[in-house]
Amino acid sequence: MNELLKVEIEHLGHPDLSMIDALIAETRKAEVPTFARFEPDIQGIMKTAEEIAGFRNIVLIGHGGSVTTFKGLLGSLGRFHAEDKLFYILDTVDPLHVGYIRSRVDPVDTHVIAVSKSGNTLTVLELLSVFDGFPTTIVTEPGYGAARKLARIKGWSLVDIPKDVGGRFSGGTASALLPAAVLGVDIVEFNMGLKEAYRAAREEDDIVNLAGAFYMVERLGKRTIFLPVYSRGISEFNPLVTQLFHETLSKGRKGLTLLAYEGPECQHHTNQRVIDGPEDVATLFVLVDGEDGMKISWEKVDTEYKGIPLGDMGPYSLKKAMLSEARGVMGSMDEIEAPYATITLKDESERTIGFYVGMMHYLAYDFALMRRVEPFDQPAVDRAKEIALANRSS
């Protein structure tokens, strides 16, 4: 078992995994995907980050997998690193929002980082036109994409990313690592966690068995995964995990629907659906066994909570309060035999967060292999882009 992760699947109610021994063995023997083999130029990325770090404002332009990993890093680790910088992520061409951000920044103290794997993402090119005249770095693959050509014409900096690593799997490339380094994240530790997850997925049981267990409960009609994440920081990666599951698995009328929310807040909107709605859901709790945090205690006060004097409650830690909320939901699921599994992370350090991202990369990859779908394309997304382009000319 990896020190950064504990996986429990005994409450999932799946048939014995020995029934799919051959499928699990086949998944283990699959080719190591490019995203797991790729080695980023850490020193080169850090050198470029140093050149950008002097700017107070950073505008990051990109969509989908080009920015979802960094969104998670900004929302989790950014709480401890972003004191002297303001980061604006532009993943929309919403005119009101773009105008708001443009009105708050100036070329003197702002650097634009635009990420487009192909270099031909139309909305990225449109947003670059809004910020023409700003110091800019383009992160894109080698070739002849429009963003790369623009960089040469405008004299902007260029940073390469690999052609054969898709956006949603690009957390270990400059797409995420460059803005993360500008933010102040220890990208060496983050990348180390990624690599540990990739190795664990190939050599240990937890990740592939988790994929296998959910594969089996899907066969029992559980085609929705509820992912309550009991951590504000880790929940910032929910958009990435949703993209990984939906774009990697959902093809040819196969796949799963993921409902990823932050706990315990999701108890106030989605527990009702999961526990008392259609019985098509299996739950994957994400917990963190981190620091205890502040203590909860009351001086003697003349008031009660459900018959218990507040002065008699505690002292106990915020960590215990958080985990108790999750355990309460698990207990209610036990009463009705609703299936669930649990992932517990060691902490919320760069290394562990890297491990979590890498684990989700491989979990989506293994899910796709087990379902016999191509993991790395997204044909429905590409078709929508073609129609959107035609609409601009109509």
C-alpha cells in the first residue's frame, strides 16, 4: 500500500474481483500511456517561471484540460502561495467577464500565459486579441498552429508541450507546471507525486482494483458515480476529475456520469438524490487524514444542541468534525446498503496532490481499457467546435 493513499472498497457491494482476474491482468499489461512516460523539463520551466514571476498580475488563457489542473493547484496550494500575485483564469469568452478582467489589468504589471495544445483553439486566439500588447507566453505543441505563428510574429515567448499528451492528462507538462511554478508551487514535489501514482497504478493493487470494483458495480446498474470530496483544497480538482471521467469513458453510448462535489456542503443538495433517489449510484468518498486543525470547545454556556449542553461538547478537532460528517453519510448508506468506496489521502502537500492527480489520470485510463473504449479522443467535443466555427460566419 502506498503511504500517500488508502483505498477501501469493502462497502462497494461488488462481486468478487476474482471474477474479472483476466480483465484486471490485461489492464495491468496494457502499454504505459504517454502521459505516464513523459518527463518534463523542470529546470527549463522554472527558468521561464522566474522571468514571469516579477509581474503582479497573471492572466491564464485556456480551456478544458489546458487549465483544469492549474485551477486545482490555484484553489488548493494557491491559498498559501499567491499572497503577492493575482491570478485571473480566462476559460470563457463571456463578454462581461472578459471585460471585467481586462479593465483590472495593465501591460505594465501583467503577464499573459496562453495554453493551447494544438495552437488552434479559436477561443484562445480570440482572447489573445483582447490582450494584444501585453507581455505574453504561449504554451503549445511544436508545429504550425496559429498561436505558435502569432508568437513568432509578435515576439512572444514560446514553451513547448508534447503532441502526444492530451489536455486532460497534461498535469505533468508545462500546461500546468509553468503557471504552478509562477504561483510558487514546488513543481518538483508535485511531479514526484504524479510519478509515484503512475508507478503505483502499474505495480500495486489499489488503483486497478478500484477500477475493477466500479466496473463490476456498473454491470449491476450503477452508472453514476457520486464523488463527495471532504476537503476544500482537493475539491478544487473536481472539474479535472469530471473531465477525465466524461471525456475518457463516455463514447459509443458507454460510460459513467460523475457527480463531483465538495463535502460536507454537498450533503445539503446531493445526498437526497443519492440516498433516496434512483438506485443507480455508487459513491467514492475522498477524505484527507491531514492535520487536526483548531479545537472546538465551549465555555459553560446556557444553551443546548439536541439536548446536549454546548459546554459538554468537545474539546475535539476540526478534523474530527469533518470526518464525522463523512462518516455520518456512510452510516446512512450502510443502513440502506447503498454501495460506496473510500479514498483517504495522507495530507494536502504538493507531493500528495500530485499523487491524487496522477491516480485520477490512471483511474480514468484503466476504466476506459476495461470498457474497451479509446481513452484519448473526444469526438463529440471536436464536432461541437466545428459547428461553433460555422456559426461565427453565419
